[in-house]
Amino acid sequence: MFNTKILENLMVAFCFCITLALHLLIFNHYFSLQEGWWETYAYLVNRGEVINKDFYLAWTPLFVYINAFYQKIFGINFFAFACIGVVAAMIQVILLYLVLREFFSKTSSAVAALFATFLNINSGTYIAKDYHTYVYITEFLTLLFFIKYIKNYNSNMGRIYHIIGILFCILLFFIKQNVGLVLFASLFVAYAFVATSFKDYIKRIGFLLITSAIFFTIMNFVIPFNLSSITENDSKGSFFAMATRFITYPLNQTILKNSLIVSIVVLILYVIRSKIAEIYTNLYEKAIAKTTREFRILMLVILHIILIYCMFIKMSGSGIEIKNFISLSIGIILFLLYICFKRNDVIGNSSKIYAFMIVAMAAISYSGTLADAFTASGNMICIAFASAFIINISRLRQIKYITIYIHLIIIFFMFLATIRMPYYWNFNTQVDIFSANSKSSYAQLDGIYMDERISEIFDYFDKYVAVKSKNQKDFYFFNFPIMYLLNNKIPPYYLVTHWLDVSSSKAISREYDEFIKSPAQNVVMYQYQTFFFTVHRNFQVKSSFKQLDFHETMNQWVREGRYKFIKSFVVPYDNVPAEEEKNHILKNMLIILQNEKFFGMDRLQFTEWLKENGITLVAIRRDKKIATDQNETKQEDDRLQNGDVLQMDGSIVDLCRVFPTLGVAPTEATFFNTINVYEKQGDRSE
């Protein structure tokens, strides 16, 4: 069925149309509170702020300037940015297809490109307009032109391809330094596989170095970057932690172990491939001879139903285990590395170009572990290449069709999963796109639909900031950078965002010192779960994070009366109906009482109020000691005080409704992400 050119072209068109359809469905139907980093950086640049002088940037700056350019044309319009993101996403998948086409058939390349793209989208943190998309575009362009250069070596077009490939590699560095640096370094190894002699190798490397130096100088003159963003940037951990994370982090260990197992299994299958083909042929011929056409159709229908049912059960439970696909792809790549050094009928005379590609893919995969674990996004090219290889390798038509069909079934379920939950990151969860029917009052977000709970948070700050604002630097949005842009504010200190792995130790320490010395009039703190600090301590191999000191300091200042607690919000964390969450009981939740409305309230009166709201007061802690509990008689100091720690039991839905009115969670026991609002009191001495 897929052997004709017409049907091949139809399959390619189908894959691109499905990708476009998904993006058109989701692009403006979810919006995370954590969006807007890059748009805020660009907004500050257009305001005349200087990168790494006026504000800190942990990346090389090209994507900031790209966004600044968009804002010059469209203004601050997130609907327009989202539309641009759709275009960028389509360019990305087309370029991935073109890279694969240098090795595989149209059908194999299209299905594999679609599969890898959907795995990336289904990873949970996908935003088409984000910088990752531009990293992939530049990455795929780099690979594409280098591959064409190798295929056309010793020709004028080959030299042109080489120059363009080097240019995109430099651009890649200016978008994402870790990927650009590692991919550039890998060329010194990759060229060794394609060079015809040592002299030829030196010639290629010399040209690479000279051309790279020219392009780097030009780029650094146009958009200079501060070298400290690399040399002083320990936001991902120490250099040793980053360099060894691919083998020291438990998840990476699991993926690599499974990859090795996959490569061994595939190697065994390769060795006995003739025997497998013989057995398959015999069984197939016997099945044809001994069964009717109707029976075979019935069996196919039954197998189809079983496959669909298994996928449905899987998606309804734990979902697609993306790490398994990563392990499979890396395992296939390891097998191909073996094939490159052996005479074989798998890749024929293409061993040089395969070896080059394998080294490049290994570099890209490794570079992702400098900042993260092995992810679907960081391994998109590996997943796509392995998938295309699996589809393309089969010489048996039936097996090829089955392989394609399995890919398409998984893609279908990923399509549905994305619609059901387009975004989930660190308990910042977006509901299905058809439930995202609310709009924010911010003009910059016009045309963007979101969960009503999200829009209510945006709408609150739209009104609150307008009332409280006195000047451009009187609001401090800690871990909430988009608010500077939406409210036409300038960060009062050095950092735009304070997230754990994008703020260097030096930058966050400088920020804290400035904060202590000159506290802002209004403070809005995005407080993350304690769990994330624990995870990042292990991930980054750090003993502590300065970010916690900000929350502790604010809690202390509220107790001292220097700041007044205004309000808190629970960040939407799932899409489970409220009625269902009534049955989810949370024990021993801790809240620091900060709302002056409750100061001086009698314990019994407060206990009764909580009961009316479905919550049980277990204990009240004051100065690290139990001051009173529900079973005690009235004590001398039995009225609620500023800073009391309330220990409570209740359903998740009831606790989330009540506790934002009371105060904030202690940093050591935070179960939800919250946004906490404070206002400075009087002219007290600092």
C-alpha cells in the first residue's frame, strides 16, 4: 500500500496535517502561570535594560532578541506569539523530516518525525513558542547542512553546505549554550569518521575552527553575551555534577541500563535474522494455506481491539512511559554504532554518514543531561532516527505495515492525551482544552483561553497592581516574571525569575542581599512545594537553596509586623473534579497563620469555624511547641497569634479553599504551589 509515490506523499501530508491540527487545537487554549519568561526578558530589552547588567540571564541571548523583535512588530500580544509558535512548530517537524529523509524513505521519515514530535508534545511541558522549538529548528538545520556537506564533499555545493552548517551551529550556541557547545565539540570526533586521511581530517578541522571563529566574532558583536553566564552559572549544579549527570542521576542510570539491554537484544536478533526470517516465512505460508481469508480478517480485528484496549488502559492509568521510548531509541543508536564498524547489509555503504550522525545524536542527547535528565525533547532526534530505522529496515511488507500501524496508534493516543491535559509541570496543571473557556482581563492575553482558576488569578493582579502601584519598581514578583510584563513593571532587583535551575548561586545571593537591604513595597511570592526543593537538591547535588531564605524572611517580617499578609492563591494542580477531591483526605497539613482577621480569635471559636468548612484542627504550634490542641482545656494564652502554625486534617478541596485565607505553608512542609501577596507596613526601619 505504501509502495506507490502517491500514497507515500499522502502519508507525508497526513503526518504534517495531524501535527498542524493538534497545534491549532491547543495553541491558545491553555496558559500556565509560569509562562512569559522569555517575553519578559524581551520586554526589558526593549525598555533599554541590558542583559547581565540590569538583569540576569542564564542563557546565551539570541532567543531574547528574537522575542524582542516579535514585540517590536506585534507589541505585547500573546495570541500573536502563540500563532508564531505554531509556525515555528511546523518548521521544526518539517526540518526533522528532511533530516530523516537523508537516510530513510518518505513514509518512514514522516511517521518517525510525527512520532518523536508527539512524544515531545506529550511530555507535559510543551509550549510551541518556547525557546526549545527554536533550539530544535537550529539543531536540525545544523545537522541537515552538515549531512549534505558530507554527501557532497569536494564540490562547491559541499563547501557551501559546510559553511551554512557551521553558521547554524554557532547560532545554536547563541540560543542554548550547552547544546551548541557539545555539538560543536562532537564535530572533532565526527570528522574523524568521515575523513579520508589524517591530512583530510586536519583540513576539515582547520576550516571548522576558522569559519566558527569568524561567525562567533560577528554574532558576539551583534548580540554580545556575558561569558559569566557560562563560567559563573552553577544553576544546574557544579561542572562535575552536570558532566556526570548522565550516569549519576538514578533516572539516567535506569535509561542507560535499559538501553544497553535493548542494544544487546537487537544485536542478537540481527545475528539470527536469517533464521527469524525463515521461521516467519514458514509460519506465514502455513497460516495462509490452513486458514480462510475471513478467519484471518477476524483475527486481525481481534488483535486490533486488544491493542486499542491495552493502549486505552495504559493511557487511563500511568500514561505513556516516555523513558521507555528513550531507552529504546538510545539502544537502537548503540546497535547502529556497532553496525557502522562491520560489513553489513543494513546500511550498506553509508557507514560514514551514519557514524557522523550517531556521534552528533550522542552529543545532543548528552548535552540535554547537562541541564536535565534524558528527556523526550532532548532526545527527539534520537527517537525519530530510531523509529525511522525500525520502520525502514523491514524488508517484509507485512511487518513494515504493522510497525507503521503501531506508531500511528500510539500517536493517536498521544493526540487525545494532549487534548485532555496540554500542560503539566511541577503541579502547574492545565485542564483539557474544551474546558479552557475563560479569558483574562489583561489586554496582552486577549485571545488566550485558560482554566477559570488561572484567569481569576490573573484578573486579581490586574486590579490589585493598578490600585497599589506607585512607581515602576514597587512590586517584587518572586518566581512570577510574567507579572512585570503584564503590569508594565521593572524588576526592583537583579533577577527576573528565581527558579532553582536558572538562578546561579552568585546571582541569587546578590538578590537576597539587595532584598534585605531595601525591601520592596509590595511582594508577591510564588512558593513551590517542598518536594521540588528535595528533588533539585538531589539533581543538582546541592545542600541548600537561597530561595528558601526569601520565604523564611517574609514569614519573619510578617510576624514582626513589617509586612501585612494580603492574600494567597493555590495554583491549580490537577484536573480532578472537586466532588472527587472531597474523598481525598490530607493529614497534618501545616499553615502559618498570617491573616490579621484571625488574630486574637478564641481557639474554640476558630475550631468551630474550621469544622463548618469541613476541616479538623489537630494542633496549634507556637515557637516550635504545641501550644494547644482540640482535646485540651482553655489555657492562659488560648487566642490565635500572628505566626501560629496550624496543623489540620481535611479533604484536599476543603483545605485548598480555606487555607489561602489563613496564611502560607512553612517551607519545610508545603504540599501545594501557592502565590502569596504581601504589603509593606508604614515607614518602619529596615
